[in-house]
Amino acid sequence: MDDLVKNTNERIFITGGKKLHGSVTISGAKNAALPLMALSLIINKGFTLSNVPNLADTRLMLKLLNDLGIQTKWENGKIDFNGLPLNDHASYDLVRQMRASILILGPLLVSQGSAKVPLPGGCAIGSRPIDLHVMVMERLGANIKFESGYIIGSVPSSGLKGAKIDFPKISVGATESAILTAALAKGQTVISNAAQEPEIVDLVNCLNKAGADIMGEGTNKIIINGVKSLNKVHHEVVADRIEAGSFAIASSITMGDVEIKNVIPKNLQFFLKVLENTGSKVEVFKNSINICAFRKPLPYDVTTQEHPGFPTDLQAQYMTLMSLADGNSQITENIFENRFMHVPELIRMGAKISVNKQKATIKGVDYLKAAKVMASDLRASMCLILGGLVALGTSEIDGIYHLDRGYENIVDKLSNLGADIRRSR
Ligand code: EPZ
């Protein structure tokens, strides 16, 4: 099967030096849409999602669901889902392309009483284990075994039962797995050390609208009282805070003035404070922010943390900003073990960065120079685009199928803000 993700050999060309001006509207969040789409496996009628970003990853999740027998219609960002899964076996060819496929394990167990899901591989940023997802299923009463690269799950005739789930470490995906699976389990589930990401809050908002009984979302303790079934529901996917943060940095790094619309400012609170500490002017409105900068950024150290701390998904983009800072800064990556692959590419653009385990030290330079660079993962591709926006000359960015996983219409959005950017073979 052709890769639904690695489906382009196009490149992006950017001629740096343009200050970005104007306004941009942020798309729905990939990391909210993916768990929400998995809900279609347990809401068997009248489930509709709007503001779904058209991305390689959401298209892949749709294919995965269609493969399992869910009928879908996707028009203008709105997906109608109908029917329950007709089988419990997810295709290896699809699961291997996207780690978030693991989110279908719990809902398949709930709706089918069994599941056969390929072990998702690791990816560039880390080994990405799924032991916490498996722990969740076992705590809720499922039997899980591994056979030739598959996770084989089955539910006893008595069904799934609510349980205490104490996470030894915070995991966004495993928290989502617990919520997706416990919503229809018998009795109460109490999740401790839960992830607090806004995408989890969005998932719970949708579930409660469909008749679930969940409290504590957005805190580290979530209480779920299982219900018998879920009703039809329409839900609008929350705006993508990582895309918004990426555009905020694009405005700062080009010393532009950009209005970023369709944003929930509180979901970016920590990051916006950091951006202000680098000297950017940040104006916050009800569902938009305005970012402008008039000088080189000031150096400001960050350590990535689970929400509400500095998001790991903005680490690479922030590093590009710090590569032009008026002094030295340090970035510590605490979430993933290998999330500095963008460093050698930024160095090719003239950045001065040294890495020691989880710490990157960035010595600000006066300017970056255009170069041919290769994206290694989704957020690294955005980091290189940000470099291209300010580098002297025309940069060429390869491997942009990574970009298509998580940024909708990024070239149009940036050129509408005045960037000299195009994509072609
Ligand atoms: C989600 O990944 C996001 N993906 C990631 O965004 C994001 O970087 C990450 O959360 C952290 O915020 C989606 O939501 C689809 P984790 P997830 O489970 O759920 C370890 C992007 O760029 N871990 O919170 O996979 C894991 O190795 C992507 O949009 C286990 O040890 O992240 C990591 O070190 C990249 N065992 C840490 O926990 C497990 O069973 C946090 O991972 C699961 C995770």
C-alpha cells in the first residue's frame, strides 16, 4: 500500500527577509482530532466532527476507521461518522504510519470485545513505547497479549470494569486511552497523574455532550462514571495551540506584526509568557492574539514539560528563535529522548548550537544563511521553515511530507502574511 503520509517529493523554497504582517486563522488541532475520531468506534449513530484539519494524519485515521467498517463523509472540514466497526483487526500498513493509531485499541475492545492492533513503531523523536496504554486496558479488565508484532486484546464476558489508574508517568495518549475506554466501562474509574493537555479537555467536552459522565479534565485527577451508551453528538475540534504558537514565533522571528485568530489564549499561557520574556509584544484577546517584535529576541531558557508547562511540540520552533537571540540560551527537552534532530539542520543554516544529552545550548548569531536542509519530523519541519523566513538567501527544505502531517495549508497561510515561500518538485 502506498504511504498515505510519505506521499510527496515536493520541496519548500523560502527567500528570507520578509517581515510577516496581517492575520491568519488557525485550523483545528491534529492532536484533538485524532482521539476524537477514534470516538466513532463507540458512538454508533450521528457522530459529527467539524473544524477537522485536512492533514496526512487525519486522512490516515479516516482510512483506518473505514477499514474497520465505519462509514464516513468528509466535506469542508466536517466529518459524519456512521455505524460501528465490522471487525476488530486494524491494518498493519496503516498503523505503522502513525503512532496515534494506538488510540483505537480501547474503543475496539469496548465495541467489539476484542482487538487485534499492530504494535505501532517508534518514530524519529523516540521509541514511543505503549506500555501505559496496555496498563490501562489491563486495569479495566481486558486480557492483553502480544503475538508476532500485534497487540491481541479480549474482554471477559463480564465486560470492562472501572478501576483506579495511577500513571507512573504522565502520558497524553495513555490518558486519552483511559478516557476512551472507561467512558463505557461498568462503574467508576479514577485516573491519577493524568495529562492535562487542552486536547484531553476537548475530548472530554465531546464525550460529556454525548452523555458520558466525566469530571476533572484539565487537572491531574480525572473521575469517570461509566455509562451504558453514548448518544449522537456534534463537536467542533478545538483550535491547534501548536500551530498558533508556531505562527507566533514566525511573527517574532521576522519582527512582524501578526494577528492570530481562532486561538484559546489560556491554552498557550506559559508559552506566551516566554515569548514576552524574549522581548515580543503579546496582546491577548478573547479568541485571538496579536504578536509583534521590533528587535532581535532576548535569550530566555526553557525546559519542556507536560501541560501547562512549555510544550515539547514548540521546542524546535523556539530553538530557531533563540538561534538569533542577543546572547546565549539553553533548551532542555524533558519529554522525548531524541527530539533534537533539527539541530544539525539549523547548524547548516549558521546557527551555533551544542547538545549534551537533553540540553541544547544556543549561542545567538547575527543572522542565518539560506541552505538546503532536510526535515526529520513534523515540528522540525516547521523549525526549518522559520529559519528560512529569516535566512539570507533562498532555502530549500526537503522531507516536507513530515510537515503535511500536522500543518494545514501552511504555505498559503505564510504567503498570505507576506512570506516569499513556495512548494514545488
Ligand atoms: C502526544 O503524543 C502528541 N501526539 C505529541 O505530539 C506530543 O508531543 C506528546 O503527546 C507530548 O505532549 C498526539 O497527541 C497524537 P505521551 P503521545 O504519551 O501521547 C512516554 C506532534 O508533534 N510514554 O504524552 O505519544 C513517551 O515515550 C506529536 O504533534 C511511555 O513511556 O505522548 C514520552 O517519553 C509529537 N509509555 C512520554 O511518555 C507509554 O505507554 C510522553 O509521551 C506512552 C508514552
